[in-house]
Amino acid sequence: MLYPQMNTYRTIYDMNGFWRFKADVDVIGEKEQWHTGVPGDREIAVPASWNEQYDDLMYFMGTGWYQKEFELPLDGGDKTYWLRVGSANYYTKVWVNGHYAGHNEGAHLPFEFDITSYLNVQDKNTVVISVDAAIGKDRLPPGDVEDEMIVGFKGQYPNNYYDFFPYGGIQRPVQIIVKPRTHIAKLMVRTDVNEANTAGSVHYQVHLNEQAPGNVRIVCDGQVIESAVDRKGMAEGIISVPNAQLWSPASPNLYEFTVQYVEQGEVKDKYSQQIGIRRIEIKGNQLLLNGEPVFLRGVGMHEDFPVLGKGLSHAVIAKDISLIKWLGGNSLRTTHYPYSEEFLQHTDKEGILVIGESPFVGFVKSHYKDSAIIDKAAKVLTRMVERDCCHPSIIAWSLANEPDSLDEGAGPFFKTLYDTVKGLDSSRPITFVNCVDPDKDTAMQHMDFVSLNRYYGWYEQAGRLDEGCEVLDKALDRCHERFGKPIIITEYGADAMAGVHTNPPELFSEEYQAEMLTRQYRIIKDKPYSIGAHVWALADFKTSQTPSRVVVNRKGMFTRERQPKLSAHRVKQLWDEEK
């Protein structure tokens, strides 16, 4: 799905701001037909999670109903109107003027519906959106799976099976997009570079929303190429770019890639995408970017900020990326779901290397036997790859975080997901993140590189940092011996309460966290097969209530408000030495 864009042929109407809102506490909204008018006069901000905007919504995990009135100016020509939601958690239904427009299952990815036939021309219109944020075993990520859990989130409130808060609501922008009747619906791009790093190539695939008699015109690097549209409304080809200015963290060069749909010599639609030309590959024990080894110094993090919850904020995106660069980092993983399109646009421009992760946290045994879950997961991965494949900052895909990969069903399950993604995008390596004994893992063998979450000296060997470092050193060697693939530590770290200091360093002190991060980083970095180390986490973040969390997860090098702890300064000093 294309990111909204305004140009000569397309128009965007912003629907963000205050919406009327009603929490359906008694589950009566559909029975009482709230889609024809949401009762009450409470207003709530969009985009933003609903939980922290009002005290009584903090732990509301049911269905919230939104309503907004709008008028649209006359837009001449043969146009269609689409209601687009950047993301809503979790199950969403949309009505326009009382007419059912469609539904979407899943959070963290955009969806849109053609509402042309439901609109009142030159009159007021009403859109109603219901968002069901309930936690369930068949939802992704899952909840209510305590009988099958392999990591320690039992008994927390709310009862989600992952270590971040299950925020509900419309969390990314809502817009009305006006497009031509026949329009460009999807663009997929992958790039490559020759061995001498002197020339690049861009393979493109353009999909129209319908079969059409015209051609697709590509404009890039001063070249103009015409491609015929086949019977499925698709056109594809390759553009060669001599003397290409390659994309990298040091030089995040971007090219304007413009697609036009042309009918009888007349341009009917246009869409422009910024792309970066680069090659990413795994070769032996190394991760290569444009033929050169690269080590991923970086972080895991969350789309999380006070009051906003997971609501989109350009200011928070700018702050977080600036903090990563201040630290001397060059990479991150979109833990544990696809981040906003705006976030990836910024990482493209800032030269940050990104492992794009699915919203699959904590697959358990029963999921591997459920064909409906496999089908649902494959569809979500397809949507994620189609949305994000044009971003040069995305250098790899992560299929899941911390699944039960000990179960024999995990092997064929993850091989199916691997094949799904590889069939869509052969240009990027694929992994998932392991949290169990590698010797008993049944699925990592199918991946291109190994990703490990390891907390030696914290959840294990608690308070015994010397012992934890020794265990980490040996565990890395054993894992490489088992799989023979390059390894990234995608999470390691310790909680620290800002302002708590001890000598000698003890658990929850800033000193203990700082010493763990710097000592274990050196161990990871020194391994010849190591391709990265990601600190968990950039900043503290909200979690469900549990005795092991003091309101938030405090493994951040920065507080939730983005103020530095001692570890931020120590890690910055360490990473600055490597520049």
C-alpha cells in the first residue's frame, strides 16, 4: 500500500484532531447501532492511544467507538475517495454515513477502503470507526496463552504475552485520499550494485488498481522508460544507473523514483518514491553493505511516549533518531512490530540501518498447528514487505520475536514464513529472534543469520556480572558452532532506576547497567562471526503491571522522557571510539 501523497493527480484531506469517543464498556455498540451515531460528548485525540488520555481508559481493552463529521470540496474529474487509517489496534470496522465500508484485523500496518459511493456531495458526512483492542490467543501478538508460555509474563495485568503495554485505539493518521479512477496502487522496488560499486540497478514492479489500456512511465536519474501493463494491471522492468551515488549510513543518498500511468499520451496518475541504491548480503560470517563489512551498533526500542502511548509523533521520531546518532549508533530493530511509515522515511534520510520486524511476539506451540494462524501470519508479512520494501534503510526482515522455537512444529512453521518473505523480496536476509537454547532450536536453521536475545547477568546470574559475561562468551561460541552463521545480539541489558547509584554496582543501579552494557558489548564485538549488538533498550517504556516492573520497563539508556542515564554516556564513549 502506497504512502499518501499529494500532487497534480492526488489530494489528501487530514482527518486528525479531536473525534467523539465512547468506550463500549457493556458491549452494546453494534446492537444499538452506534455506527449511525456515537452517543455522548467526550472527545479524544487522533492519532494517539486512548489509554493515557483519560484515567478510566488506562486499562480499557474493549471496543472504542470514534466519530467525526467532515465536508469535502468538489473535486472534478473521474475520482475515487479512500478512507485510510495508518494503524489501529486491533480489529477495526469503518462506516461512512451509516454504510459499512469494511474491516481490518491487526495493528501497526495501514489499511484503506473505497468510500466513493457512500459520500454525500456538497453536504456533511459522518465517519464512524470502532476499534476492538481485546487481547486473545488468536490475535497477533497473542494473549491469554499462559498455559503455553516459555518466558516470564505470567499473571501480569493486562494479560498480554509480551513485555510492552497493549495500547488500544487509532494510533496513526486518518486521511481521505482522492485518487484517479485508474491509479497506481502498489510499487515494489529492489536495488543492486555491481562488484566494483560503480553502477546500480533498480528492479521495479508497479501495480495498478485494475486492468487498464495504458502504459507505465518510469522517471529516475534523468532516464525515462515506458513499460507495458499486462492483463493483471502490472508492469515491471529494470533501470540501470551508471555512476550511482550509493546509499549508506555515511552517505544516505536518495533518488527520486517517479511512476506515471499514461493513457493515450496523457498522464492520468503519478506517484514519486525516494529510493536508495545499495546491496546488502550475508557472506560467510559477515554482513556486507555495498561489499563492505558492517557492524550493527544500535538499539531496540518502542513506539512509546507519555500520554501518546503508541500515537504517531514526528517530534518523538526526530528525538529518538537523534539520540541513536548521538550515541554513535548506526542501527535498530523495529521491536516488536512494523514502525510508522514516517519513521522509516526518517531513517532513510538519516542513514540508519533497520531490521524490520513483524508484530509476532511469542508464538507458542498451538499456533504452529493452526492453519488459520499460518495463513494470517503470511498475509501480515506480505503487507509488511509490500509496504516497506522501497525503504533503503530496511536491510533485513525479522519474522518474529522470542517464539517457542523448541517445539518441533516451529521448524516447518518458520520455513513457510521464510519462503513467503523470500518470495516477495530476495534482496534482504531474513531472521527471527531466538530466546531459547540454540542446541534445541528447531527453526533457526532455516534463517540467513542468527538473532539472539540474551540477559546473562540479569535474568540469569543476577547481580553476578563476571559470571554473566563468562556465560555470554561461551554461549556465543556454542551458538556459532551449532549454526555456522553470523550472529547479532538483538537484546542485552539491565534495568536501572534513574538516580539510583551504588558502589560496588548492584542490580537496578545506573552503575550496574552501564558496566553490563559496556563489558558485554566488547565481548560481542570481539567475536569474528558477530555482526551486531543492540542494547535493550533506547528508552524506558510502559508495560503491563507485574512485580518485576516498576511502572515501566527500565532497561532504557534514557528515561521514558528521553533523559540520559549513566549508561548512555558510557555507551556513547565506547561507540565514539569506533568511529
